[in-house]
Amino acid sequence: MLPVLLSLLSAVCFAFGNVVMQRGLSGLDHFTGLLVNLTINAGLLWLYLAASSAPIELWVPVNLVFAGVGLLVPGVSRLCVIHGIERMGASVTSTATSAAPLFAIVFALFFLNERPTPTNLVGALLIVGGIVLISWRGEHRSWRVWDLGFPLTAAFLFALRDNLVRFGLLLTRSPVLAAAIASTSSALTFGAAYAARRALPRWTPSTGSGLLWFASSGVANFFAYVFMYTALGLDRISIVSPLVNSFPVFVLPLAYFLLRGIEQVTARTVGATVSVVLGVLLISWEKL
């Protein structure tokens, strides 16, 4: 039951981080804000490690796996999501990236020799279906079929991240160190890209509040990483990945309080929530 609880806590933290990042965009651009988010996240993970009594083994080969994870997610995956939003809109992009848990289960089946139960598979499908219901806005198609390659590539990379982390944590029992290495790799990658192509943001009255919102999202992601990596170290991809990726459902109630109620509750959102809850129950069934 602990991996289920940790996965759901990670989803809630990711949802909170996404909502407060949206608030931060009123005072800071997305690229600068994401760099603040990643830096805060990495810094807190290293502080957590320094404050704990756990041994820190940096110079072991398996840590290269986690460094590589940090290069892919959120590095390349974030760029794919941004291009997808530019070409197809946020709703279509979100819908396509919701395939990540299914990709993750397929990868784990072939590369990690995991055997998901029927309830795992049905639960994952229900969660993906719920996310699709929430994301889809029914807008008219104005994009080309191959534009779907951007969000699907992002979904592929999210699934690859989950499998690589699970593989690495089968060789080492330091999930927080793994998260710290991955987040540091991400922060350094984005920092280098930022230095190469962006000037410092112009300070305005709203810049300070934007920094605070993005810093808050970094704190939320710190907890999300700790929960997610710990869960991946404890249980199968078919248990953890669908639950962690259910975070869009938690965005709705959080947005109601933090974004001044801009999200309306409709029959579709209620149906989506029910679908995700049923999926969570099915995935959790064997752990109850």
C-alpha cells in the first residue's frame, strides 16, 4: 500500500506545482520560471541528503542512468510539449501525452520483465481515459497528423524516464540521491541553454511575485520527486506510473482555489474524475 500512497502524493505535488507555475507566468516567462523551479528542486534534494544520515555514493556507474534521465526529462520532453502546444494547442497536446503510463507499462513488460495484472491494465486505461476527458476541448482540427509526433515523443520520454529510474533503483537503494542527480542534470542543462540564448528578464513589479510562485513550484516538485523515486524503488511500473501521471485530475480542485475558480465543473470533468478514481482503486486492489 505504501507505493500507492507515495505515487498519489507525488501526483498531488506535481499538480500543485503546475498550478502555481501557471500563476507565476503572470510575472515571469516560462523558460526563466522553469529554470528557477529546477534549481530550487535540485537544491532542496541535496539539502535533504546532507541533513540525512544516509551514505552518499556519487561515483558509481548506475548514477549515469539518473544523469541521463535528467537530460531527457524535463529537458527534451519539455521542448516537445512546447512545440506541441504551439502547433496543436494545449488540450490536444495534453491528451496525447496522457499515453505515457501505457507506454511505460509496455516498456516495463519487455525491458524489465514486469508482468502487470489485468486490474493494473484496466486501471491504467481508466486513468488515461479520465485524463483524456479532462484535456479534450473538442476544438476543430487545424494541425497535421505528424504534429502528433511532438506530444507522443514527450509521452515516450516520460515512460522511458520511469523505466530507467526503476531499472537504476533495482541496482541502488538511494532514491533521493537518484532524484537529486536527475534534477541537477536538468537544472544544469537548462541553465546552459538559458545562458546561451536568453538575456536576464527585465524586472517589473510582477517579477518578484512570479519568482515566488515558481520557487513554490520547485518546493512542490522536490516533494513530488522524493515520493515518485521512492515509489519506483519499491514497486512495479504498472503500479507507480499510472498513479503518478494521474496528476491532471488533482489540478482541477487546486485550480479552483489558486486560480480564482477559472476551471468549471462539468459533467465531463465529473465523469473523468470518477474514471480516474476507479482506475486508482483497480491499481491499488492488490495492495489493499
